[in-house]
Amino acid sequence: MAVLNKIRQRSLFLIIVIALALFSFVLADLFKNENAFAGKSQNIVATINGKDITREYFLEKVEALQRQAGPNATSTQIMNQVWEQEVRQAVMESQYEKLGITIEKEQMRDLLKTALSGSPEFLNAAGLFDENKMNEYIANLKETSPQGYQSWVDYETTIAANALQQNYINMVKAGLTGTLLEGELEHKLEGNKVDINFVQIPYTSIADSLVKISKSDISDYISKRKKQFEVEATRDIKFVQFNEIASPEDEKAIVADLKGLLKNKVEYNESSKSSETIVGFLNTTENEGFINSNSDIKFDNRFVFKSSLPIAAADSIYNLKEGAIYGPYKDNGYYKMSKLIAVKQIPDSAKVRHILIPFVGSQSAGADVSRTEAQAKIFADSLLNVLKADKSKFPEFVKEYSSDQGSIEKEGRYDWHPYNSMVPEFNDFEFEGNVGDMGVVKTVFGFHIMEIEGQKAKNKAVKVGTIARKIEASETTVDKVFRDASNFELAVVDKDFESAAKDKKYTVNPVNALKELDENIPGIGSQRTIVRWAFEEDAKVGDIKRFNIPNGYVIAQLVAKHKKGLMSVEDAKLTVAPIIRNQKKAEMIRKRATATTLEALAKAEKTTVRTATGINMKNPTITGVGREPLVVGSAFALKQGQTSKLIDGANGVYMVQVTKIERAPKLDNYQAVANRVEQQKLNVVASKLYTALKEASEIEDYRAKNQIQ
């Protein structure tokens, strides 16, 4: 009871302690998540002109596009593509909302009518677009296929977005004109011309080594042009790569193993307790089974022409006698032995027509296909019997029964095409049969009623059986690579990264200016894991980490962290130093060049007076020198016979004397030129409008912070 009384007496104190503990817990969580202070949830991927894009919405779009793109596109590529689409949509929508531009129901109907006017499923008997058919199609999708209906909604959204964008562009274009004054100015820029004498003192006349450029020079230059030198946050890393690649010893072992398959050998069979003769590759007649049991690439039963054989070994294999073997030889990451199994004369191209009858489960079969495989075979056979009696019905049957949309308009015909360009069963029938042959052939697409209409130029084709072994590291080599990587990882803990690599003769690969959403790292490809690590808040300059990569390891070190803002002096040096160097050279030239005439200046600088004729302001180029806008502009400010003072140009310091002035003839009306100016403006609207709107938009990208990429 005494303890309880003490607790009651100090209850206020305990409440305060507990409250402070809870408060510190919440604060710690807030500091871990900086977005919490900004009021942005981890569910927000981006905010564009005040509009939030949620994680769920973004990932749905990514998933849909990934399905369309297939396995060839990486997830980062897909995410970046969706990002660009969503940014564009949000930027443009903000403009539509400001102006009150929308697509109304009637306009949407007209847009769909235009877009679908060539689609057979939406045409009536007269070949005209039928809105009722479209409505039935949409209603059916809504009832039977949620995914299909969503695709339709997305299609409508895309059409509407394109129409809105075109309306917006048209409105901008309507506000662009070429005035008569602009026309007159354009005419003068093109038609006013001057001839000049000039002396050029090129910047190259002063050695770069004589010009000193300090960090403060570069810093001052950058600070006066902040917008030009704004950069994103970046990271510099360096890494040593450890690849699990086959050693020379591994390759010798692979070759020896292949050679061991050539001849018969006797092996003791534990099961039968007796010795057995294992037939070798040279003597076996069961080539397919032997190859499939011993090769990393399965047997290919097709005949091929010489052009399809491995380039390095084509002549040797093509000229073998039947049953003979060539190899082992190296080809495309494999060691191979090839056996000539058979030779045949085969046409190099053929012409056929066909009718495709699909069945349930066949590749690309539509939702309306109801025949089973057996039913499709019976139906195909029945059509063949009719066609054998009357070939004239072929085009009619193609139109009525074939599901191959790509050939229906050509009466089912595939015109001249090369050997092995079709699926195997289709290919075998058309190239191994004779012209005029008809038959039913089953492929993954269904049953084809085929007729061979033509064959060209029979040539020697060969069937080759190849045992292939991938050239890859052995377990011994893999273990050694693991040990080497581990030892280097330990070594760089106590020793400079470069020195440790030099001791072991490893190559250090520097990678500079990695951006937060980059995916690829030169030399090792797609490595988002490494990029994420480099941008972790806790990562410190000098940190080292080991990463698994395909077939090996990377030991990486974080070299530098560059904040978002102005480019550093070191990074800007490559761009800025040549500009400042030329400015300083111009000052040096001005100090030494005291002459006031072209001849005196040319003599003092040991050069010559040069001429240039027909110079205009539209294209401010001086023959033999290049583009010099400031020099040309200065020449147009002079009177005939007048000599300029020294002019700092792009390629040197100049003195110019105008020898002739030619004025553009006055026109009675400048409307034609004004129209040309207007057209020039209109031509750049589509390409530059969105870029300008995007630059003016407020875009906050939270993908990296919220771990979307």
C-alpha cells in the first residue's frame, strides 16, 4: 500500500515523463521521414502545379505499360516513361483548366467516329460508321472484360487528351502573327549587306599556358549566371568489378570434355555390375538424343543454308561429308562441335496461300473461338476436300473462315518469302512439298489449309547437329572470384581504395555525376541498388559497400556528394575556363595592340588584312572565320569607309573597316515577308510549346524519396 500511495503522490510527474517519451518517439520518426515535415505522405509520387499523383495511380499505370511493353523494357525505363506521360498530362491539364477548355460529349462522339471510321467491326452494311455498333461493343466489354473495358477507357482518354492538346496548340497559333514591321525587319536583315576589310588576331596566337585562371574567376562567372549553372543533386562513386568469367584453364577443360564425347568409350555400370560401351558422337545414329543429353543448346531439326551457319565455321561445316564433325570451335560464348547429319536441295523462297482455322487454346485465338482442337481438324479437313474439287473457292473460304487478319486482304496469300521465316510446321510443308500440293498443317496458331503456289532456286541446305557448351566459370574460378572480392573489401577498410586496387592490379572505375533516378552505371549496366545506396541519407563520403551483380561482385566507394544548386567550380571548369581564358586573352591583345589602322595592326601582329563580302545580319558569318555576331553587328553600325575600334569576337579580337554598304530595296508591301515570319513562328510551336510550359511549371518529384524507383 505504501508503494501505491507514493505512485499516487507522484502521478503528475509520471504523466509528464511518459508524455515526453512519447513526444521524443514521434519526433524521432519525423526526423527519419523528412517528408512528414513537408506535409507530403509517402503515398505521393509527385506534385505538379499543385496536383498530387498518388503511388497507387502511378503504379497502376506502370503495370499496364509493362504488360504492353513486355520483358524487353526494364522497370525503370517503364517508370520513367509513365513519369514523362503523367508530367505532360498534368502540365497541359493545368493550362486547359485555366482556359476552361474541355471535350464535350458531342465532340467526343465525333472524335471516336473519325478515329474508328476504318474499323470493320463498327461499320454498317453500307460501309459507314455505326455508333450503335460501337455502343454495343463498349457495353459488351463492360459486362465481359473489366480489363478490356479499362483499355477502352484509356483509349478514349488518350483521344480526348490529344484533341485538347491540338485545340490548345491551335489557340496559341491563332495568337501568332507576322506584322508588317516584322516583315520589313526580316527583309532588311536578309537584304542589307556590307563588304569589309578586317584584321583578326586569333585567341590561339597566345599560348594557354600564359593565361592564369583562378577558382575565384570561375566562381564569379557562375554566380553571375546562376540559372545557366543550376544542377541536380549528384553523387560520384568508384568501383572495382570482380567478374565470374571462365579462366584459360576452364576453357581448356570445356574443350577437353567436348573432345571426350567424340569416340566410343567403355564405362563400368554400377547397376548391372558390368562394363558398357557408350557410343560417341562420331558413331551415334541417335543424334537428337545424344545432343540433347550433352549440349547446353537443344537439337535443331531444321535444314539451313550456309548463310545461317556460324560465320567463323560456315565454310568448314558446309563442306563436311555426311557424318563428319567439325570442332571444337568458339562461337558466341560457346564452344561447339558440329556434325553434318543430312544434305538436301531446298528452294530458297516460296509463295503460298492458306486458311487458318483456330481452336480453343491455340495461340492468338480470339474470345469468339469455340471449336475444340478435334472439331477444328475435322472442319479444316472438310474445307480441304471441297477445295481439292474446286480451288476457285479458296478466296471465298479465306474471307469467310480464316482468322489470319494479316493475309485476308491478299486472299490468304503470303507472297515470296525466304526459307525458315515461318513457324516450323508451316515452313516444312511449303518448302519440302511441291508446287500445287495442298494439305492441312497444324501449328501453334491452329490448322492451316495450305496450297504451295510457287518455289524458287533450289540450293544445297544442310541439317547440322551441334553440341554446345557455354563458356562459363568453373566452381573453382567462382570461389576464387569470391575470395578476391572479399579480400579487397577487407583491404580497403584500412587502406586507400586506389592504393589497395593498385597493389592487386585491379582497375578502378570512376563514375561521376550520378543522378538520383539514374539506372545504368557504365560498365555494369542496370544497377539501381548501387544508385540508391549512393543517395541514402546515412551514406557518408568514403563509405564502401559490396554489391552482387550478374556473374560477379562490385566493391564500391562513395567519393563525393554534390547538393542540388549551383555547379561546383571543379565541375564548371571544363565549360567556363575556355570562355574566361578567351576573355583574358582579349584583354592581353588590347593592351599590346595600339594601332589605329588595319595596315598598322596587321603589321604589328604579323598578319594580313583580309576581306569579306556580302555579309548580312540574318546569318552573321564571316568567310574564313566563322560565326561572329558581335563583329558583324559592329560592322553594320559603321559608315562606309569608317574603321572600328578593337572588337572582342568569338574567335579572336578584330578591327573592321566597311568598304561597301548595300541596302535592301524597299518594297511596296511587306505582307509576303510578314507571312513568312508568321509561318516560321508557327513551325516551332508544336516542338517548343510544351518544353516552355514544363519549365514554367512547379514540379516536385518524390519518386526517389518515396522509393518508387
